[in-house]
Amino acid sequence: MTCAICGAELPEGAMFCGDCGSSTSATPESRRRTDPRPGDTTAIERPARRNSGVISIPVDGFRGASAITGPDAPTADRAVEDVDAVAAPTFVLAFSTGETRTVFGTGLIGRKPLPQPGERFDHLVQIADGSLSVSKTHLEFGEHEGVLWIADRFSGNGTIVRRPDDGAVRCEPGRRYLVPRGSRVELAEQSFVVA
């Protein structure tokens, strides 16, 4: 009889190994710690944005309601309509895991993305990566003039952008790169396409 953990010879009827102290019923698989990380891609949702009630004032200054008359006079209803009419552009991220995610504003992508203290994001997008090639917080994304941008957050394996009209670009950590629709973003062994 031999110990399944260390391979030492054991006397007949032994309950424990004299060399490593393991139970004779222990196996290498039973000694392996369980992985506490989730096994699938999980999207962490934040509450939907609500109208803040902010009313825009023209750059040339504020004039009271009595000073402006006629059809161009501002009203509270018109100000709310103007705020709602300026909708943030949305992007669809189609991941190599088969999942898709519609995003707007800002966010983080990774195995278990977490913002730094004081940071706020609209989305935290979690990617299932059994090979652990994607960092916990791999990259940050946002929007600039209707185009998605990404910034590598000093990930272990880096980020590559493949634009439809250009070659591959390896992202320098901390620097923002525009990612037009149709581009492919590679996060080590995983990737997503922007639509």
C-alpha cells in the first residue's frame, strides 16, 4: 500500500501516512483547493440613469422668462426634452465567449473588474476566462464624440486593437485608443468585436 499524496510505502491497515501525514483515503484531487471565482461571464448592472433635472443655460447668459416671449421662450418642459434628446451612444460588445453586452458611457472589463477608490463607472463587465490570461481589471472604456475608446489598465498580457481599416496596434498601458465599430479588441486569449 502506498500514499497517494507523497508515494511513501505504508504498512497494511494504516490510516495515515507517516511521511506527509495525509489520510490514506486522500487523493491529489481532494487536496486541491476550490476556486472561489465565478465560472461564467457575469455582468454587474448599475441602476439606470435618471434625469438629473439640470437645465442648460445658453453661453451668452441667462435672461429671465419675462425677457423672452413667443415660441422661442424656454419652458421647463422644453428643457427636460432637450436633456433627454441628447442620448449617449451605445455600443454592442460581442465577446469570444459567445456573450454580447450593450454598453454606454464608461466601464471596466476583466475577470473580476473593480474600480479604484473614488472611481465611478457605468458598467463592470466580467469575462469568463478559465486560462486566467485576462487580468482582473484588464481595460477601461469610454466614449469620445460617438466613438468607443479603450485604455489598458496595466494588464499582465496586454491588449491589441485590430481596426477594420488598419493593422494591429498593441496598446500602451494607460493610453486611450479609439476603437471604431467593426474593430476587434484582443485581451490575451479572449476578445470582443465592437458593433
